[in-house]
Amino acid sequence: MSYLTTPTSFITVDGTKIAYRELSPGASRLPLVMLVHLAANLDNWDPRLVDQLANDRHLILLDLPGVGASSGTVPPTLEEAGEQAARIVRGLGHDRVDLLGLSMGGMIAQEVVRHDPELVERLILVGTGPRAGLGIDKVTPTTFRHMFRAALKRKDPKRYIFYTRDAHGEAVANEVLGRLGSRTAQYADKAVTVPSFLRQLRAIKRWGASPADDLSHITMPTLIVNGDTDDMVPTPNSYDMHERIADSRLVIYPHAGHGSLFQHAEEFAAEVNGFLADTAANS
């Protein structure tokens, strides 16, 4: 089944209805849980990437509370979002998972590990940074700057948020956005509301202005991925996390920005599968 036609399922956790999509149950020993970026719902995962991962992995993709078709409210802090995510995963019946977080989702993933370290066997952090990392407290003005430019150009804001500003970035953005736009209404998630988006921005700003984190709580095998020109969560954060997290693996894609995993969907899927296979063999 393609991700474009994967139905949305629901579970109630702590009185909140949670939307999620599940692909390839039983394809791997552990499910790979995926947490999405700022202002995004389940539809913002590139279907080509998801389909590539689902060839080898049991996938669970979540709308956290207050996002998409999930009920509830976006919490005021990413620490609380991490606690919510951990309870949702356990509510789905899993006491051990691999966890992938993109951008804000990567920040939340770090808080999942802090809150419930026994839940996560292996961690994948993409286009993200540590608490109080470089530029994280500036995500709000950076986001609005890209949104303003996109409005002037009559383009999707993801064109400028995720991809480089040159002709290559334009071509890649058109390709990926075309794939995202191919989902039919029958299989579509609900849009993220403006109040939820603003609450997410405030939570990121608060997290970025909090005391710095040495990441000593992350002790599981960790893969860190970014593009070499990410200006949403600046690329130096990825090098910083690599230095702080013992025995982590770092992949930096050339000529790529915040959306490096979508720009290099096949390579990224192979990297993830290789990392998970290698670390399973060594665990």
C-alpha cells in the first residue's frame, strides 16, 4: 500500500483522540515512530520517502495533540509534548520502538528520551538541534521571513523553508511539493490551525531559550542527519549533537537544506535502514 492511500486510524490516550497512520506491520522487529515538523500534519511526510522506508520497516506516524485530526491542545512546552508522545506510543501497545524526529519533531524526540528512556531503542534526529542550540530561539522570525517571501512569490512556504534558494533548490522543491500535492481529499488529514501553529512556535522559542543541554541522557545508538545549508535549524547544531552524543553517526547531505531527507529520499531511506540494521546487529 502506498502512503498516499494509507488510511488514518485513531486511538484515545488520556482522553484525547490521536490520529496516526501505520504501514507494514510486522516488517521489522520494532516499529519506527515518526514525529513531524512545525506546522505539519500526517500529509507533510513525503510519500516517496515513507514508501521507501515502509519496504523494510513497520512505520507509525503520529499527529500529536492539537495537530491535524487529533483532538486536544498543543502543549506550552516541548517537554510536555515529549511526555505526550511517549504515552501515545505506549497507548498503541509498544514498550520499545525506534524513533525518528524531524525538526521540531526531533526536539520532541529528545524529550521523549528524557521522559521515558526505556521506550526508545534507537534514535534518528533530522534537521534539528539541542535545547538552547544555535538559532533555535530565532525559529519564529526565520519562519515568518520565509512565509513572507513565499507570499510575495505566491509559492508554498516550504519552498523556502526546506530547500536552497538556487535553481537546484527550486527544482527539488517543485518535485517534492508535487508529490505532497498528489494526495486526494479522501485520504487527507486536517490542516494545522493557526492557534496550534502559534503555540508550537512559542514552545520552540521557550525550548531554545532554556538552559543548554549536554545530551547525556541520550545513550542509545543515534543517527543525526541534515543538509549542509539548513537555516531553519542551522546545520552547526547537527555537528554539535554529534559531538555530544557518544558513538552517534552523522550524515550531512551536500547542496541541501532543512528538507534534506525529502531531497534525498532514496539515499536517506537506505541510510536509515543501514543504521537500524547495523545497530541491531551490534545490540
